[in-house]
Amino acid sequence: MIHFLRGSDSPQPSCIPPTHRLRLWLFFLLLLTLNQLAQAQTCTTPTVSLVNTGPGNCVGVASLSVSSNQPISQLSWYSGNTLVYTSNPQASTGTIVVGTGTSGSAANQLNFPYSVQLDATGAVYVGDGINFRVQKFPLNSTAGTAGTTVAGGNGEGNAANQLGPPVSVFVDGNGAIYIADVNNRRIQKWAAGGAGLPATSGTTVAGGSRGAAANQLENPYGVFVDGNGAVYIADAGNNRVQKWTAGATSGTTVAGNGVAGNAANQLNAPSAVFVDGSGALYVVDQGNHRIQKWAAGGASGTTVAGGNGLGTGAHQLYTPQGLFVDGNGTIYVADYGNHRVQKWTAGATTGITVAGGNGQANGANQLDRPYGVFVDGSGVVYVADYGNHRINKWAPGAVNPVYAPTAGGSYTVLVTSVNGCTAITNAVTVTGLPSVSISATPSQTIPVGSGVTLTASGAASYTWNNGQPGSTANPLVVSNVNSNTAFSVTGVTDGCSGTATITITTCAPPTVNLLNTGLGSCVGLASLSLSSNQSISQLSWYNGSTLVFSTSPQDNAGTTVAGGTDGPAANQLFYPVGVQVDAGGAVYVVDQGNNRIQKFPPNGTAGINGTTVAGGNGDGPDANQLSSPTGLFVDANGAIYVADQGNHRIQKFLPNSTSETAGITVAGGNGPGSGPDQFENPTGVHVDVGGAIYVSDGYNNRVQKWAAGATSGTTVAGGNGAGPDANQLETPYGLFVDASGAVYVADQYNNRIQKWAAGAVSGITVAGGNGAGDAADQLSNPTNVDVDASGAVYVADELNHRIQKWAPGGTSGITVAGGNGDGPAANQLNDPLDVYVDASGTLYVADQDNVRIQKWVPVSSTVYSPTAVGSYTVRVTSTNTCTAVTNAFTVTGPPSVSISPASQTITSGSGVTLTASGATSYTWSNGSTANPLILSNVTSTTTLSVTGTTGGCSGTATSSVSVTQASGAASLSVTNISAVVLSAGNCPASVTFDGRGQLFQVIGPAGSNYDQMISRRSLANYTGLKANLIKTTGIYTIRAMDSTRNLVRQFTFQVTGTSCP
């Protein structure tokens, strides 16, 4: 767009009648419009081509190159429909064309220049702020060239020949200069004098008094004059843009409603205005950090640059000031607070830096608070470098036509020629590298000297680079690993290769022993005690091959190692929400309420002094301040990374920092938002060994990964809105990243821990996920997560006031700290927000509401009481992740005791013999320990019981004896033993007895085969009955029966003897 008409081509107003003058203006406008139409009609589409000049078509070797038959002004690289890179021509350094770089009032100096404009001859006009003048410099000026004063220069004042700071300058085709005279609330016009010389004083063409009336202005910052002589004013103090037609005594509002705000119909301290050929207004909406475009006659504007909050991101601006729009609709913005000039092509959502952007300084590639910007027809950018007291010229350079893709895809390029014509290249396919990974069986940590099986996945073929170099086996079986060893593999798919590495860690297995310390070896008495020479991380109790119990032994109370009282002193904390421990044992605490990071010495106690290593200078956005810090990570070098929640950034503090040390923003810091270079309330941070930063971006419900040195991040978990689905998160809080790149996320409001494998599009639940609750398989508002070397997951289960440990693959957790209600006791926690587990298995807990850090130490022994019989062993995992299996111990049940006979019926007065079995010793209910138990002359029904004991374990049995009375059977007794037995066949004995009955039977002991019947007697009393030929010692039984052979009496006697008479 042409803004200046050469003075020599324009008739001088002093010598042409007004009516002819109007006709000439219309004629020039017609010529201008026809010229622009002719340019559009004669635009020739460039002939373009895209080729791969690299040695292959894979990421890492592919190199795409664009060719065009016309000079290129911009290249937009696309993968599919996604814009991945934009190449723009712009010099990396500027050259001084006006000023010396030092402030002064000499003709070759400037003092805080506000604006820069060029006329059609190439002369440079500068609003020389604190010199209160407009300086004009000739074509091809360089540093030190003297200028001439063309307006003001008579000191600060409100006289016609004076100016306040001239913050905006516009020069029309006649050489008339329009000046936004901000402090005098007026627009001054200094007409060109005779022979092209400037006027000696100006006339007020708008404003002149402060206020919000139509004829007033309040801090006018910007001015633009269209071809009709209408003056457009960025009336900052009134939050509006005013249009004053030529000769008018008041203006009309054409943008803004006069009230500061960020709605589409509002402005907030507008600082510049530009009008294109269609009459559309572009307004620098300074206070809203955006550029608004208002169509001619429009009631509201649309954001065409910025509008994403104050920040340094490519999609953001920071208190923008000057503005220029070229004929293609490309917007150039003096991004004051970011010390750069940004270029936004029509329709773009991000800008590119075309000048500065390398910090606030006076280097050739730097700017200091740029205020004004102008672009000539060749694309050269002129910048009013306010703080450096100079005008810099940044000439466009050549566009780099080469791009090296970082991801697979189908690539095309939108080519824009220097005349604004566009063409799209052919597509070139680049193959992505396979995502190779390695898994280890049985584990990534193995005992010294044992073997491991490594399985690669993610590619079509594999070659191992160490372990067994050159081997193409998959899986790869490795035996006898004696030290920590890294194994790497190269996987190839379609000619493209990717690599993966896994480190197998060796460890010395613990020496373990299983003993029974109970009162017996049976269920109910056995108490199995496990001992180990190493601290224990996990115990898995087995009965045979069945897992019956798993535990993580831990002290049942914690000790305070930092804090204990609330306050800002060195020995106090105020809402500790995060904790980390370095290799030396020093404890780092996120002391959120004090906006600082405190470092406490190893093995501290309650009340010990800490030192501030970051922040501690109040709540604020400065480099040495923090605002509600939440997450913390300390790398191997001692560098501290802080999730600076309130400032929406990640700050890095170098080792040995103090409260005076300024942090470096390594991610975010571009204001709250959802852009790739923004966060909204980041709460967790983790840094991997490659320096990539992972951030839990709470209010955006995602986890972002920023590669080392990157200016924006990519989403690696969530990012699909708040929700409970596998690809969603809801206000994630803390996170952990393991060696494989898997991300563990405390998915706070879903009451679960989600694990997202590297490259995964959804996560899997590894803890919780069963609703909010305090059961072993539930969590309630989990806020942080840590993972040990064995893959066990530790969770800060905030509202359950406990730390839960979930074994790999577990469906429920075990409490390893707290869990005894909220309170200040040593065995309690109160809203714990973070947990850190060190290599020894020691837990450090940020016990928020108790304003302390608690340390819970693992133990090396534990006890288990079996509830079932079986052979018990224990798989012991030490805190160095090595395992060992104990000896087996058999737990028995109580002995199965029985009595023979279990029941019987006898005649009153008879004897009973009871025999117990199933144990090793017995005690009868009558106190006897004999077995068998012999009872004589039993006259009443009774039940006898016996307790049998084996190995300290006992069982019981009972036997019932029923007694009856027989008619006519009064007595039965042995009256004489006439002899004893020496041996079979010699000295036989006879037994004489008295009885009353019909039939008598004498039965010998087992094995004697003695059975004598004495029968056919009447029911009268008989004496002298005799059993003859008894030849065996032992227990004999005499049975008296009635006529129907019913037993009515029974008597036992014992025959003993050693010699004949």
C-alpha cells in the first residue's frame, strides 16, 4: 500500500484552485487504485518444485528443497494439512540509519525516538521524543548523519511552534507532517513551507484540550491520514479511535466504545492506527496485547495478531506500540515489551520475528523497547529503537529453501513470491523413524551373574549393538550378567531405523531366612518371621505357588526432617506442597505459602534451618520471584526446576542458587493459555536424562513435553478435554517419567494414576480408578506419584491422609505411611501432597497441613501368621530391587484324633476299653494319659473325651458308653486264678468265677485265639465256674448272657505270670 505521494508529482496547494485541487486528488486516487488492480491482474503464479536432496527418505536423512522460477518471500511447510514450519527472509542483524546509539540533542542524535516514517523519496522522518521535535534525514543516511528539524525543536511546550513528545508521525504526499502531540492532547499539522521547506509552526487539526467529548482527546498516541485528508487518531486515554474529516472541528468514534475492556467492541489504551485501501482500520490494542481489525463502518473488531494474553510466545504480544500493514495485508508490530518486531501474514495465528527478539540490549541483533515500525516497498523494516536512541534498518535476506523434517508425513510447501503470488509444490513423502523399545524378562534389575531375556519391539528387523554385537536374534537371551550393562538395538522398517537402549542393573540378592517364632507349627500358633540382611521394599508370601499376602514393610511412624511450625523463618514452612531429595540426601521443599524453595541438610530434624535456593522475594513475576510454586525437580547436577504455577511457567535455577539468583524460564512464561508455548496453572515437572521437560498442565488437562531448548511443547498425555476416558485427564497434578519415557500422571479429579507409554494416545490405570474412597483399591484426590526401580507406584493419597504403594500390575494398594486419620501424630499425615522415594526405599512426604516433611524408613524383618496349612515361602525384594526366595516352612493343621470304639452299649457293672489314635500323646477327660484307657465296673451311661497332641498342636475326640440293666443277672466276679502261664502248652491256668446267667463266654487277648463257652446253665447263681487251659498272658473278658444270648454283664481280668508252681 502506498502512503506517500512524491512532492514533485503533486501540485502545490498554494497555486491551484480548491476545486481543481479536489479533482487532482481524486485523479491520483484513481491512478493508485488502477495501479493496484493492474498489479493483482498481472501476478504470475510461480513455477515451483519440491525434491528430497538427502541420502534417504527417512527422518534424519531426508532434506527437502524448494525451487521456484521467481524470487521467494515466504515458504510455508506443511505435513498433510498441518503447518509445521515457515521460512521468511529477514536479516539477522540491523544497521543504524539514524542516530548514534547514544542520547543527545545534536542534529545527528536522537533522544528516545518514538516513531519512524519514510516519504516517497526515501527520506526518513523521526519522532524524536525527549528532544520534542521531528527530524528529517536524507535518503541513504547512516549512523551519525545529521538531520534537519522539520517540526518542533523549540523545547517542550504547547505553543504552535512547540511539541510535547511526538509519539506518532505521519507524512502525506505533499510533505505535510501530522504529529500525535500526546501531552498537549492534540494532533498538529506542520505544512511543508515554500520550496519544500518545513513550516515554522503547526496548526491543530484535532483536539487541543483534554477530555472525552467529540472535540477532545486524552493522550492521543497514534495518527494516520487517508487519501481524503481524514485524520484517524488512537485516542488512548479514551479507549477509542476517532476520525476527524478534513477541516472538521470534532471527531466521530470509528473503533472502541470509550470504555476500557477486552470485548470485541472495546479497546484498552490503543496506541496506533493504520487504515488500508478498503477503509479497514488496524488498531494496536495495547492494554489487551493484540491487534484489532475493524472493517469500514464496523461495530466491533476481530483479532488479527496476539490476543492470547501478555507473553513471549509466537502467538502473543507484550504491550505492542507501533504498527504497519503492507499491500498483502501483512502486519508488522513493534512488540515493545518483547524487544522485537513481529510479522503476521494475513490469517496467521502466530507471528514471526523479523527484527530483534534476542533480549533487551544494544547489539546489532537486538532492540530495546521498539516503539515505531515502517516497511518500505522492498520489504526493508525500519524500527524506532526507543531505548537505544537509534533508527535501525533490517533488510530482508534470502529465504532458506531447505527443510529437514523431524517427523514422517506427506510434505508440501506453499510458496509465496515477492510479488505476493502463491503456488503449492508437489508432495514428497518422508518416512518416520520406527519407535523402538526394549523389554526385559524377568526384570530390568537382576541378581549378579544371572541372565536376562531382552525383547525388542516397534520395527520389522533388529540388530543388537552391544551385549551380542551384530546379533539379529529377537528376543536376545543374555546369560551371566555381572555388572550394570546398557544394551542397545537398532530397529529397521522400510529402510528407516530407530534405536533403543535399556540398562540392566545387577544387584546382590539379600540373604533371607524364614523362622517359626510361634508356640507351634500349626495354624493358629505358627508365627513366621522373615529376616533379611538388606532393607526390604516388598514381601510376597506364598503358600505353595499361590500368592497369599503382599506387603511393603515400613516404619509405623515417621520422623520430621524439616519444618514443624508454620511461618517464614529459615526453620519454618508454610504449606509445603512438594519434596525432592538429591544424591547427597539434602531435602528440597516447595514452600508454597512463602513462594520459595528451601533446602535442608541430610538427616535433619524438626526445626532445623534451611536455606532459600529459589524465590523467597515475595509473590511476583520477576526472574528471582515465584508465585504459588507447586512442583519441583532436582537433576543430577543440582539444577532446580520449579513449576511456577501462578506465573504459568517452569523456572530453572542453576546449582548453588540463592534467593538472589534469577531463574531462567525454560518452558511457558507466555501468560495463561492453551497454546503450545503456554500453560495454565502448571503443577508438576519432571526432567528426563536428555533434558526434556515434562509438565503437568493442570487447567489444560494435559501433560506437555518440551524438548531441551524448545520454545513450545507437544502434548504427550491428555489434551482431549477434562474427562474420565482413557485419552483424557481431569486437572492432573504431579507426574513421573520412567527410563522408557512412560509418563505416570496423578489424575487428581478422576481419583487414579494413569500411565501413558511413550507415544501412546491413551493411558492405562495403574492405581485407583474405582471412584473416590478409602478402600485398598481406591484413592481420594491423589496429588502426586513416584515410581521406584522395581516399578512400584507410590501415591500421595491426599484426602485419605496416607501414602499408598501399588506393586506392578497390582489391583489394590497397601498403606506405607499414614492412613491413621488426619492429625499431627508421628503415625499420621494431614493432606499429604507429595511423596519421594529414594534408592533405599525411604519415603519423604510433604505433609502439607502439618507444615512438615516426614521421613518413613523401611525395615528389614516382618512377621506373618498363616491362616491355612501348607508349605510357606517368601519372595523378598530389597530396596535395591534384587530378589531372593526364603527356605520353606510347613504349617500344619490340628491333629485328627479319634477313639475306638466311638460308641458302645454295655451292661451295668461291665468294663470298657477305649483306644485313641491320630496324635503322639493323649490326655483323657478323667485326667488319665494311658492309651488305651481301661475302665471297670461301669454302672452309668457316660461320654469320655481325649485331647491328642502332636508338635504342640492338639485335637480332640469323644466316645459315648451306654449302660443297660439285664433281668436276673445280678453279679459276675472272678474268684480264683489257679495258675499262671509260663509258655504255650505248659503250666496252663484255670480261672474260677461266680456268675448268674444262661451262657458265659471267656475271650482272650488279641492273637491268643482263646474263646471258651460255658453254657446251658440255669439263671440260678453258680459258683466255681472254670475256664481252663489259659496259656497266654493279657487281658481276658468274661461275658454273661441270657437265654437269647443278650449280653447282660461283662468283666475283664488280666493274666500274668513268669513260672510254673
